[in-house]
Amino acid sequence: MQVLDVDSVPTHVFELKSRTPNSSLLLVVPGSPGMGHFYVPFASRLFELGQGSFDVAVVSHAGHSPGYCRPTDGGGNDWYALEDQVAHKMAYLRDHASGKETLYLVGHSIGCYIILHMLKQIAPDRVSKVFLLFPALERMAETPNGQRLMPYFHQYLRPATALVWLVTWIPEAVRKTVLKYFHFRSTPSDHLDHMVQAAINIDSKSVYNMLNMARQEMEQVTDPPLDLIRDHVHKMSFYYGVDDHWTLQSCYLDMAERFSDHDIQLCTRGYPHAFVMEASTEMANYVHCRLR
């Protein structure tokens, strides 16, 4: 993981580049929290399966990288909105991947929404395949997690941020133990230390950005961008969770009915919405199978 300047924003980016020249890039756009660290096992497995046929990059969301936050811009906006994240990912493609003629775009959760809006600005013949994993594209405020967590995105935003700041004062060894045995208890052992270290690094300023963007998601992500989907659905592979508390089951049913001749899948293996916590290898295998 390195820190790159992306659209004048210091950003954690994970890149794997083939030793043999190629003109293809597989770009992973995270969900939220938008820390690329959580996607390293997933991206690494994809790179391994690709055997040098494409490079891989995971670009963290602007403002979600611990230690790097946005100063107030003078207009009172001190966090990055969804449209800022779209511009941020486009800037990465422009400044760090301009030589890549073929793109494979992989979005997770709200990253799927960001990718769909990126497609407005990318030449259609440059995009070979789009993967939308556990997509959060509509009615987010109506989902079980949306209803349960809404107060934290509004009236409890600043207290929640302050609580995270207080937690950072707890000894790191104690926080790691709590995370290992409670939050990451289903994470494969070979990924566990990496996930725990990533979570340990979260700070109050990045959480402030994450919660503000989540609040916007509840307000803005209401109707699916059907025109965008219709224009590109022949390149898309949707993968919905069977018990996903961030996406209503009816969203899968509606999408499968609207685009019945296309690749709209429902998970049959019980993977959670946050698949990176326990099914990175399996989901990487799924994506690669549809790349071939």
C-alpha cells in the first residue's frame, strides 16, 4: 500500500503490476469504509489468477485514508461527497493509468454506484467488463442497516466521531484482541492480521468523512440509474447477497426481471455484504471466471 497524489488528495492505493507489459487494468472501487487496505487479499488473488495479463489497482476513497483528511474548502464542506469520489477515481485513471487501453471495473457496495457514474466519462470501447458486487444502487435508507444506522449519520455523527477518537487512546494490543475475537472472528487466518491492522488504523477524521458520505448515500441513492445500466448492461455482471442488510431482496428481483437476458446473479453461498472479511478468495475466483 502506497500513498499517491490523486487529484491533489493523498490517497492510499494498492497496485500490483505485471513484469510483462500489458495494456489492461483491473480497478477495484471500494465500498464504505473506503479503505483499500481491506481489499488487498481480494486484489492479490485476482492478480495471481490473471497471471500477468492485467495490472490491478485498489484506490481508497478520498478522505477515508487514515491520516489524510480534507481541510474546509471555504464553503463549509469539509468532507468528500459521492460526486467527489467519482472525480477522484477518474483522476486516478487520468494521471496514473492513462496508458491502459482496456479496463475491468470492479465495484463493491457504494463503489458500484461510483463506477456507474464513472461510465459517463469513460470511452465505452475502453471498458471491457464491469462487476457490481453486492451493489448498493437504490433505496438505501429503506434497508435494515440504513434504518438502524441512520441516527449515526445525522444527530449522532459528531459524538460517534469523538468516540472513535477516544478509542484510539486504548492500547493497540487491546484493540487488536477485541477486533480479532469479536469483529473479525469469521476472517480466514491467513487474512486476519492484515484486516485487523487495517481496522486499527482508522481514525476520527476518516470516520467523519465516512459517516458524512454514508448520510449522503441515504439521501441520494434512492432510484437505480437505469439509463446508465441499460447502456452498459451487456458488459455487466451483478452479484447480489441473499441476506444483504444494505440491499433489499426486491432490488435483486427487480433487476433480474428488468434485465432477464443478462448476468444478474444471487449469491447461493451465504457470503456477507462485507465479503472482504471472509470470502475474498472466493469472490476473486468468481470475478476471474467471468473475465475469461
